[in-house]
Amino acid sequence: MQIAILAGGLGTRLRPITQTVPKSLVPVAGKPFLEHQIALLRDAGITDIVLLVAHMGEMIVDYFGDGSAFGVKITYSNEGPNLLDTAGAIRHAAPLLQDRFFVTFGDSYLLLPYGRIWRDYVDAARKALMVVYRNDNRFDSSDIFVADGLVKAYRKSPPLPDAFYINHGLMIMRRQDIMDIREGERMSLQQFLQPLIAENQLAAWETTQRFYEIGSLAGLKELESVVGRA
């Protein structure tokens, strides 16, 4: 199993911390966040990691190198100063990606059964899979409508009727589909997924395990308590 981690964001909500380090290197319980995330993935059997970097990405490369010191193999895709958004960044990394791969965000700490999700994706025989969480507008505005085991609609604005779910932060997709994006084109994952949703090709895998993240100071503080107990 391979995973692409989107670690190129500017981390504006964590300023002033992220004025001197990229978000992935923000300290959590005495270690860079990404070190905790990599350990979580390694323990789940995912050791092939592609880091999609941009903002201060050289600091991430300097710290993690080829990943051997952390029990994984790491390769890097740097989109440079012209940020391509999430799907565009994945397209830029296409030469490093396997035929099928996980995608997650560089600020997400997800306590999930990765191997089972992968098997369920294969069994579903759909082009892509998204792990969804029934949010009911608690942590953020719910923006995903799920029916019959599929994502049927994904839209934040204007509000989507009967949208009770949000993207939990983990997806599986195929390299051949990401190649439909032109190299250098700026595109979000939400945009990229729309044709797959229209074709009933985005499976929904529901989890009741809540997510943790460092996208905000409140999230950072909460995660400190979680990994501090580990």
C-alpha cells in the first residue's frame, strides 16, 4: 500500500508558528507532527510514502530524508512556488505514484483500519473511495450526501440539502484518473471528484472514529493530549 501525503500547505491558521516551520514540522508532544503521522501509517503497514511538499518543503526533506531512519521509504514531489491545490499537486506527483494509492492530508491524524479500508475499496470495484464521517455540522459544515454506499454529492457552498457527512481525510484513487488533469493545472480534490460522483464511482466508507488534526491551534492542543497518551 502506498500513500500520498499533501504536505505543501501554508498553515495560515497556525501562524506565527508556521512563519518559521512548515505545518508538518510543527511540534506535537516533543516531535514534528509528521513524525507521529508516519509512525501511525507505518504501524498500519503503509511504508511507501510520497510527500507532496511546497512551502518550506526543503525543511521536511532535510528532516526525513529517504525515510529509512523512520522505518519507511519516502519520495518527494515539490510543486514549487506556484501552488497547484490538492488535486493539482497529486497530478504533479504522478510519476511517483502506483496504480492505486491512498491520499491523506499533512495535518490529519487518523486512527483508522487502513488495511480493511483498502480491501473494501478493492471489493467495491469503484474508481475511488472516500472515508466519510457523520458530522451533522459539529466540527465543520457538513458538505457530503451519501446514499447506497456512495458519495452522491459533495459541495460546501451553497449548502447541500441532506448533507450530514464530511470528508474524514483519507481517500483511495487511481493514477489513471488523476492523469486526466493537465500537468500544471490548478485543481482541488473537490473539483476532481465531481465527474466520479456523477458516474457513481466514488465509494463512501463510513467511520465513527472521530478525526484529529493540527489545522488550528485548538486542534493542535487536542492532538497533544492524544499522542501524549500513546
